[in-house]
Amino acid sequence: MLTPIIFLSFGFILLVAGAETLVRGSANIALRAGISPLIVGLTIVAFGTSAPELAVSVRSITSDLSGLALGNVIGSNIANIGLILGITALINPLRITRQLLRNQIPQMIAASLLLWILLLDNSLDFFDGMILTTALLAFLVYNFRQASAETQDQDIPIAAPDFSLIARGIPFDIVLVIVGMALLVYGSNIFVSNAVTIARAVGVSEAVIGLTLVAIGTSMPELATCSIAAFRKQTDIALGNIIGSNLFNILGILGITSLIAPINGDQISSQDFIFLMLFALILYPMARSGMNINRTEGAFLLSGYLVFLVFAFSL
């Protein structure tokens, strides 16, 4: 048991290092290119931190573990809002832009609802995968088109990050992003594989592993990235990363995975979908009130996630 715990700790160290590197590079690229940190968080950073979910889901579906693949995504989305966003808001209250409130949060709610509808027959087949990946492409095109307009929007200021590396040029920043993503993926794989080993040693079921332990493990990049971004007051990247990751998880991860092989959803209960929708829906009124997510609201989200864990382990 000691060896998996040691490797678990090593994986988390890699995650923190990767998140720090990724935030530095992406923030600098956003500043140089005149793109708001919000858009970078919604796209580049979100895709990078969702890479572990993709690796776990593809590996699961090819190993005939549909429950683990689907539970990983649903559990990760719940963890991203309840656990990650809750902790991030406790570190530093998150400012909500009008763009995020008008577009990205409703898009995340719509994606969650779409997943629920597609899974009414307890499966995601090739056709469902086409729907999800097409929706992902539409999301990317729309948000990149909005990028240039947002740089002129006074509601979304672009503040220069306090990074000494800014003087080294775009190629160096690109290397930082690539190295950061690589560390995140590698660190997540080490973390998840050893976390599953520990869980199975104490007799936790596959469904609970996917919804909780694996989901938390694959959400570690979001936690590391958002925590560091919050400490550096890059809250646009932090919040954009959460919303973007949830969209990528549903539209991209499940879309790509179901194109490879059908996903059976009969191991996921209606209770899990209810929590998924509740966490997506509660974010809108919370963000609309005061145009920020304060520490009290962060504590509320974290408490809600603990309630989810109690229900998940009671199955």
C-alpha cells in the first residue's frame, strides 16, 4: 500500500508543476495575441486540463468499462464546479464577466441537458458521438469569433501577468504550454492509476471509482491550474477553465469516446444526472448575483460536493 501512496504524491507534484507552467505560457500568449484570458481558459487551457479525462475514458471504453468512462466525465463535471470552483473561490473570489454569464455558462447548462437527453436510452452510440463533436466544433468556432470583439469590451480587461518570462517571446511561451500539458497528462495518469489501485485494495466498486476517485484524480489538473491562477489573480483563466473543461468533457471527451465504441450508461443512476444538472444550474444565479462568486458561495459549492460524495458512497 505504501508504494501506490508514494506514486500518488509524485503524480500530484507533477500536476502542480504542469499547471504552473501551463498558466504562465497561456497567459503570456493571450496578452501577446490580444486575446482575453477568458477565451484562453475556455479553449487552450480547458482542452489541456481535460486531456486526462480523454485518456481515461478512451482506455476505459476499449477495456469494456463503460461505467468508468461515463462516470469519469459526469463525476469530473460535478467535481469541477463543486470541489474545484469551490476551493478556487475560497482562495480568491471569482469575477464574472457579462460574456461568461450570457454565453458560456448557458452553453455548459445546455451541454449537460443534451447529455441527459442522449442518455435516455442508456447508451451513447456513433450517432450521438457525431452530435456531441459537432456541438464542440460549433462552440470553438463561436468563441474564437468572439475573441477579437471581447478585446474591445471594457468588461473584459486584459491585465498583463506579472511574469518575468514575458520577455522571452512567443516560441518560449508555446514551449511552456506544451510542457505544462505533458506534465499534466503524465502526472494525472500516475495519480489515477495509483488511486484506483488503492481504491480497489479497500473494496470500492467500479461505479463509485469512476464518479468519485477517478473523477477527482482527472480533475486534479483543473484544481492545480485554477488554484495557481486564483493566487495570481488570473480569475478569467480560472473560471474559463472550469466552464471550458466541463464543455470539453461532455462534447469532446464523450463525443470522441462514443465514436470509438458505444458507451453503456446503465451503471449511472438518475441521482448522478440530477447532481450534474443541479451543479450546472446553480452556477447561473450564483454568478448573476453580484457578478462574482465569493468565498461564502465557494463554501456552499464545496459543501454541496461533500453531499454528493455521501450519496455516491451510499449506493
